[in-house]
Amino acid sequence: MRGNMLKLKISVGRDGGLPIRRRLPACTTSLSRHGRLYLLMLALTIASVAQTTSGMLTPDIERVGMKLACLCGGCNNTVGNCPMIGCHYTAPAREKIAAMQKAGADDKTIIDAFISQEGLKALAAPPTEGFSLVGWVMPFIAIAGGLLVVGLVLRNMMRTKPAGAPEIDRAVLDRYHDQIEKDTARLDQ
């Protein structure tokens, strides 16, 4: 009984006389058993999140990672800026970059290692040499071609003159005019 009742509360009696002593239950003075369990789970969760590899993103890893595409299939980011927690491609790639940098490899060597393993799809942007140069030049050629087509169509539209109004025989026009007058006269009656 004593373990459940820890503190005494002193208050004045109803008649203003002697103080009344009451014992308070233990749950009001400390965390309940469930509360302590929830705090333990929260602390373990925070500790496990703190152990993830997302903390390994140093400026050197990010610099190299920005040149490499994230090939997880769930995003269109680079290894340097992939926001997915626990990404199955980015986390090992960052670890590989860190290990190669620790071994003394320069950026080009690291990127070449990824290209030899994954192919040119490992790059975030196509190289500016060989057939991949088409990937850089083609958008500008397409825009220029589109502007040329729009210009030719507009020029052709400006050259053609609209057809004039056809000549109408005065006798036919008078006949229709007379018919309209007769019809409107009948409506007035």
C-alpha cells in the first residue's frame, strides 16, 4: 500500500480547523507504466533513425552524387539529392562513393566506375561527346524547326488575299426584296 501512495497533500478542513492529510496515488507523481514504455519506444525510434546512412551525405559525396542518376525507378533525382528514405539504390551508391573517396579516388574515377557497372544510364546528364551530343543539340534543332514551320505558315496566310464578295444580279436582289416586303406586310395584318 505504501508503494502506491507516495506523497501527502495537506489542505485546510471544511470548518477551517486542523489540516487534513490525504495520500495521492503514485500515477500522479510519476509517469505511469505505459507512459514509460512509450518513452522507451520513442527513444529507440530516434536512436534507430539516427543510425541510418542519410547522415553520410558530405559535400564531397554530394558533389559526385549530383553527376550520377538515381536508378531506383521511383524518382528522377540524382544520387546527391534523392530524398527517399532508405532508397535501395542511393544508400549503397553513397557508401560506395564514400569508400572510393576514402581510398583516394578522384571524381572522374568514381564516375567511370559507375558507368562501367551501370552503363551511360548511370549519368544524370548525357555526355557532350559522340552520339550523346545529339541529346544536347536535338532540343534546339526541334525548337528552331518548329519556329521555321510557324513562320512559313504565317507568311503563307498573309500572302493569300480573301476572296471578294460575289456579284449579285440586281433583278434577283429586287425579287427577294419584294418577297420580304410581302411577307412582312402579312405579319402586320
